Amino acid sequence: MIYAQLHLTLPAWIHDEVDGQRLYPDAESRIALAIQLSRRNVDHRSGGPFGAAVFTGEGRLVGVGVNRVVPHNCSVAHAEVMALATSQQRVQSFRLNQSGERYTLATSAQPCSMCYGALIWAGIDQLLIAARADDVQQLAGFDEGPLPADWKGELENGGIQVRTDLMRDHARDVLRDYGESGLVY
Amino acid sequence: MIYAQLHLTLPAWIHDEVDGQRLYPDAESRIALAIQLSRRNVDHRSGGPFGAAVFTGEGRLVGVGVNRVVPHNCSVAHAEVMALATSQQRVQSFRLNQSGERYTLATSAQPCSMCYGALIWAGIDQLLIAARADDVQQLAGFDEGPLPADWKGELENGGIQVRTDLMRDHARDVLRDYGESGLVY
């Protein structure tokens, strides 16, 4: 028998946690939401310590994601993939910026090997990152996988502006708390 | 409003096309199925010219995938992701080989940047590839994205054996036919 369906969900608490009406006008407010989602995902035991969110150029929230790997038995269900894919469902386009609108992905930690590729195809114009790959490895014990040597330059060459270390300490706090919790999400 | 669901499907013809009962004992029979799926996906206008399949060590079929990016408006829905994720749903594990069983992913073309990372996390032991990235670019016009310089060595170091150029001409035929068809899946 072939399994022909894949059904992934965000946890129910997302709807209470996220204000989809307000504007997120700057990098700080956008990365703060990604980090808040990573924190809440650990609090609620609904997945690993990672959060991400997609915004339009002016700061409207398009979609959010948290890590859902363990609850869904799905190694693809990283926060960035969930945020990008649900945003594409909302916009009804497999390339978010095909319409000419600009899009930003904010993520609580540097994207892994898979999410790095996923964000290239998703149609975003800007990537905001809080924690570094080293933080993820050292504090939470997750491997981020191999990347091109100049991973940031490859993104910039493809038209995706990259900003790193945004509210890094806050993101590190979540990773550290997770690492010390003994949770295995 | 937040979109909190992602629902991806394989096309209905999959159930008629794939024999889930037979054994696929060797690399050739496994890669032949991946290429057959890539061909049928073009024939049925159900997505891009890519197919993939997951097998146990002895050659039982675990899951299959075809490209579903355009039908689902989802840039994540590559053949390898669909095959790996539906296989994980069947096995009910986010890491296929966690049980000690060995798994092979066969794919009609070299995995792109995203699928490269996805297969690292999925828990496979062997990767079988038909067409090269250059074939995909030149014949079908798809960019495969940036990879680590020694992408194959990184996989081998991680315990994933890689075989390339398997039935490459057959896979190239599908990509060429797609490229000449004018289809934009």
C-alpha cells in the first residue's frame, strides 16, 4: 500500500499566540516573533526549539512555523518549511514574490541544509536570522548539516538579503533552556 | 488569519502505476521505478519531470514521490521530499533507519539544494541517482541550487552511500521530452 497523503499542522496554540492583525514594521519585531514562537513551542511540548515567520515588505504577517518533526514523525517539518509552505498556501503561489510583493523570512536560528535550499525556492527577498548554527549545536545538540562554503554569498547572489545575529542572545536563551530541559523534541 | 495546515498529495494514478507487492532487489530496478514515475508525472500533467522512491534493504517498496510543486502551489513538494515524508508516515518514524532496517532513496535526478538536506535528516543509508544536475538544467531548465563543494563526500561521511549515473540516458530522455513539450510544471 502506498501512502499518498502528507498532512502537517501547526499546534492549536498558534492561533492564541500570534496577532495576525498588527504590523511588524522592522527586523527586530519580526525576529522577536520567530524567537517567541521557538520559546512557546518548547513550553507547549509541541516540537523542537525553533520558530519562523514570513512577512510582506511593509510588515504584514503572512504565515508562521514551528518545528513539528517529532509530533508528526516527519523530518521535513522544520519551522522554516512550515512557515514558507503555509505562507504559499495562503498566497496560492509556489513562489511567494512572483506577484512583485517583497517577502521576508525571519527565523530563530540559522537554517539547516534542507531549509537553506527550501528558502531559495520559496521566493523570499530577505532572510533574518537570530541564533548561529554553532549556538544550535552547542546549546541544543542539533546538527545543522553541510552548507556551501559561502552560503550567505550564494543567497545574496540569488537576490536574498541576509542579516544575522539579530537578538541572538534571546534565541540562545531558548536553545539553552531546551538543552538543559532534557526534552527530545 | 494564520494558515495552520499543509496537505500534500500524490496523484491518484500512483495507485495504478506502482506495484507495492513486488520486490525491487537491485539498484537498476529501483532507479527504473523512479524514472518511470518521472515519465508518468509528465504524461499525466500532475507535476514536474521528477520521480523518487524509498526501499528497504531487501527491496520492499516503502514509499514513492513525484514533483507536485505547481499543482499544490508548494515549492517544498519535490519528488524526494514527497517520497521521504510519505515513507516516514508509513513507518511512523522521523528517521527511517532508526529501527536498524536499511533504506535506499532512488531518484530520477540529482537532488537539489533542499532535497540534499532533506535526505540527510530522513534516515537513509543509500542514495541512487539517475540524471545529473547539469542534465536537469540543460534539458529541462530547472536550477538545482548551490551545494557543498564535496556534496557526495559529505553524504558518504554521514553514512549515506551514493551511486550516480544509473540509467542516466533514460532519465535524460524524460527531461528532454519535458523540455521540448513547453510544459511549465
